[in-house]
Amino acid sequence: MAQTAYVGLGSNLGDRGANLERAICELDALGRVTARSSLYRTVPWGRTQQPEFLNAVVALETQLAPHALLDELLAIERRLGRQDGERWGPRAIDLDLLVYGNERITGDRLSVPHERLAQRAFVLVPLAELDECFAPLRDALDAGELAGVVRLEGSERAGFAAAAREWQNGMPAETTFGIAARARALATFLSEDDAVRVRIARGDDAIEVVARGRAWARTDADERAVADNAPLRVDTIKSDLVGIFHFGRPAPVEGEVLDGDRELGYIEALGIRTPIRSMGAGRLVAIAAGDDAPVEYGQPLFSIARG
Amino acid sequence: MIANRGEIALRINRACQELGVLTVAIFSEADRESLHVRQADEAFCVGPGPAGRSYLNIPNIISTALITNCDAVHPGYGFLAENARFAEICRDHGLTFIGPEPRVIALMGDKATAKRVLQQAGVATTPGTGVLASVDEARAAAEEIGYPILLKATAGGGGRGMRVVDDPSELARAYAGATAEAEASFKDGRVYVEKLIRSPRHIEVQVLGDGFGNLVHLGERDCSVQKPAHQKLIEETPASHLAPTLRESLFEMAIRACRSVGYTNAGTLEFLASGNDVYFMEMNTRIQVEHPVTEMVFNIDLVKEQIRVAAGEPLGYEQRDLGARGHAIECRINAEDPHNHFAPAAGTVSKLVFPGGPGIRVDTALYAGATIPPYYDSMIAKVVAYGDTREIAIARMERALRETMVEGVQTTIDLCLEILATKQFRQGRYDVEFLPQLLAAGTPAAAS
């Protein structure tokens, strides 16, 4: 059963607005982002030398269990935190699982509601904007703390919004963009319009989607259209093995419609060929591994849109 | 290829780098951000967090070695280090397993058989049985040997699958517990009975052999400071208060044992010493956690020697060329709660300062911000102190531990400091009962 989780977002590094947008887009791939707060600027206090944080909270409708969701949040942090080609890039995004349905969990790895929820103005202010239940907690904070959290207005907000739009429209090549979000974006796109050309440049981890004369942009109307349709599922087929991956014959092509179960390739390990099958019909939206290339455990090979 | 994780993976990587050998690391999904992944020349994910599906995933590990054109596999300690089948599979795929022959690993890995074979070679062993078929057999054997007895897993190590049985009424429960734990830890539930030697010291001998029949020992280590589950916490070399004749007889037995089975590469023979008696307990056919103390006093790099010997080089020195100098102590820093039965503490390390200065060596894979996954051993660092005398080494260790700061998880640092401060430790008059008694007596660390 789908649950509504509230996820807190923060960024104080790089293009903070774009970081939040990317993260929200990836969160959307974990279910559906049903509401988002305004953006807030959080003035650092104490002796912190850090730049200002940009904060927001989103409501995420998801089928994932709390710990699985936490794992996905950490995975998004890792993906977006990494700079191109650098394993240990600084963290550009901070994601916190604040609330998960009515669940109460206390543990080493995860506590929901978040254990410091009641002390954090930069969380409570946007959270209360989405859910009135949290207003009393917010109002209990002292004025000094509340003053540190400033809602973006006017030109400041427009600046971030423009940056976000630019990112959404252009998807610049340097964007590090997770496979799940990429596949979902593509699948959404393909499900709406069959007569398009799709090109995926994998080496620099970027995608380019070209439709007849118009760049793809996701609008609120699109969002609603997708939401109204039957939920679209994208399966990522990952490698369980370490070995050399080979394409099947005929070689799979991105965009290919799979009528039924098809052998897309195989992994050769210890002299044994293990077939990689499409596990049913769908549309092959992404080929993530190269032909005759080494693959490791957990490495995505294909993304297939079902339904 | 380095088929391990954590500090020992770094240790092996360091030896390889100094030898100009390229390395391939393996890692689990939980270790993606680990230092060994970053420092190796190449790294491959072989499975998810739980070790059974990653660091013990033989097909993926071997496949990694093959597709990266590795020549040899260093297993470190734990995981697959004493898995004869793995060593055999390596060999069958043209990979050099850095350790003794699979035949020797299998022999020594079966503790009951190892005891029998070495007994025949003239090594003193504790009175005990072969593998038991049932609890009734255990009962009969225990009656014959006399309580108290020890139930031990034949595939065991690190205190797992081991139970002390003081009288017959406890036997059935202990037998069930030991077999279940052994089955879970080693996928081999077989156990045997051994006479419990009261308050022994745990003394072990480091050996090293090449493929040409050259065998040397590199002194002994006293590992008697053990937590209640027989897990070592502090080790030192040389062992204080070990009579010179007893020491010589240990060395002589160790070499004789190795010669009798055709031992090659690095290994450790563990003995129990009680009064003027020593008994062979078991042999570990791999590098040990506590190998650095030996390296410090012998000024030798055991991991490099392992690699050199495995590559077919002769040792190039004899016993008389070797000499130990000074005293070395190792303290294991574990992420666990000494106040709560050493429960492992997973978490993220927020602040981290390691000691330095003269005579101090730290082997660790930890860094500030690192997350300690819940799946693996809780040891996060080894602090080693060297000095010309035992007193100097202890003073250095105390100084080093006070410099150490690990925030975010609970550790054994304060407990180690308390142990170092006790009269028994200072005087070198401690045995394996020392730490459990200290904890039971309610030291400040255990009580607070």
C-alpha cells in the first residue's frame, strides 16, 4: 500500500536550486512527489563558516518500506553528491526522511518521525506549509530560530525557478542524472508521443531527447496527465554477476519494443554464459552497459518500461 | 587481487604498492565508499552488504580476478582466508593463492584432525576427542577427560562455536549452542571436546616458509588479554614471564609441526601455556590480525614476505639471520560497547584523530565521516606501540590511546587504557581469565 512520506531536502554546495530539482526528480522515481513546499534560505547560525542552505520539503507517495526508502535516499545523495568522474565529491544534497505515514520507528539507522524534527526550524517551517498538523510544533520554536529560515520571494525565487527550468529543459551534459530518473523521464516521454527520436549519450552520463521541433519539458499538465494514466513501471535489469557482458543477437536497440520475453544479452563468467532476459514485454528505454564490457554486481544493464 | 575489506585490505594494498604490484579490490555494496576501494588500482562490486553474498561469493570473486587478469589472490584474514576449497578453486583457475597448499589448509582447518596429526609429529596437544557424532558421545568423552571441558567447532576460530562446560548438567545446552553457532558461522556444525586448561596463557608462534623447504619462526606473541568470548583485545611480543626453555620448546615444536605437514607461507600456531606445560591448540593458515607486533620487533614485512614466497622466491635467510629487538604491543580498537557485552556499534564516525609520533603504528581503514556497516567484524583500527623495553612500549601505548579520538561510535579505547593501567598487566602476570574477571569485578568502564 502506498504511504505518504515527507522528505526534507537541503543543499549548500554548487547550484543549490538545480540540486534540489534534480533530487526532487529522482525522488519522483521512487513513487510520486505529490506536493512540494516553497524554497527556503536558511541563514547559518553559531560559528558555522558554511554557505547558506537552500531547504525544502516534499511529500512523496511511495510503495517502498521505510528502510528501503532510506537506502534509496542515501543512493540519491551519493549519486548527486558525486562530481563527474570523482568518487568522493563533496555532498551537494542532503536528504532526510522526516515522516513516514503514521509509522513510529526508533533505531540506529533510522528514526521516524525524525528525532530532531522538533528542533529544526528549517524542516518544520516548510513541513508545516505542506501539512497543518506540524504548525503547532513550528509555532513552538522561538522567534530567533524562525527568523533564520527565510522563504524565497520575488526576484530571488525567480532566479532559482529559472535555473530549475533551464535544467529541466536543457538537461546539460554535466548533469549527473541517475538511471532510474533518466529511464522514467524517457518512459514518460515515450508513452506520450511515439513519433520521436531518442538519443542517449552514455559516456558523459547525459541524455538528449529530441521531439519534432520542441524540447521536452515537464509541465504541471503533463504531470497530471501521467498521474491520470495507469501507473508506469520501469524495471531496471541489473547484473548479479561479475563478468563480461555481451549483447544478444540481434543486438538490442534503445526504443525497441519487446513483444515478449527476449534474450537481450548474456554475462560470461567462469566460462558460463548466463542469459539476461527482458522478463516479459515492454519497451527498452535504456541500455546502460556496453557490449563486451566488464560488469560488476549491481550494475544496471537495461531499463524496460512496462505496460 | 585482494579478497578482503577493511584495514587488512589496505595493509595488503600497501605491501603490493611498495612491491610495484598492481591491485584489484573487491567490495560489497555497503563498502562502496571504503578506503580499500579508493586505494586499489581497480575495484569491483561483488555483492550486497551481507558477507555471505559478497566477501564469501566465490564465483563473483574468482570471476573478478579472471576478467582483470590477476595473477594471485591474497585472502587476508577471516572470510575465505582458511577456506581450502577457495584456495583450490583459485589454483584450478590459474590463480596463485597467497597462503599454504589447499591440502594443508584443509588439514589445519579441521581442528580435530590437525591435533591428531601434530600429536603424531611429537607436538604436545590438549587431551581431547575427534569430531563427535552426538551429544551422547560428547557426554562420554567429557566423563573420560574430566570436567571442566571445552566444546569447540572443528571449523572454528575467533571463539565462535566454542562453549565452556563446567558440569554434566550444562552439556546438552552447550552442545546445541556450539553446533548451531558453528553451523551459522562456518556452515560446518561439527564439534569436538577438549580438556579445559584452567587459566592458561594464549601464546602463539609466527612461522614463515617458502616452497623450497626453508622454514623459520618469528618469535611468539602473548594474546592472553581476551574478551569473554575468547576474542583477543591486546597482544604483545615477546611474551613476558615465559621461561626461556619453554619458549625454545615452543619454537622447536612449531617448526617440527610445519615441517611434518609441508607448511609454506605465513602461519601461526596457537598454544595454551599453563605453568610449565604448553599444549598445541590450533594453527591459523593465514596472516593474523596481530601480525604487526611481530613486524615491529623483527623489522620485517610479513605481507610482503607472503607475496614474495607465493611468487616462488626463496626466503633468502635462515633462522640464525633473524633477531628480535625491543617490545611491541597492539591494542584492537573495536566499534563496540564494552558496557553492554561488547555489542557491535554500527554508525557514522563524526570525528576521528589517530595517534602518531615515535614508535606508533596505526593500521586502519577508518576516516572521518566513514559509516561502519553492520555486516562485518567490529574492529576498526589497530594501534601498535614499539619500545626498547616493555615499559617504554606500554607508556607509548597509553600516550597514543589518549591521543586517539573516535566520535560517533562507542569503542574499546577506554577499556584498553584501563587494562594497561592494571597491576597485573604492568607486571605481565595475566592469563586468559584476566579480562573477564576485570569486567566482572566492575571496572569503571564496565560499570559506568
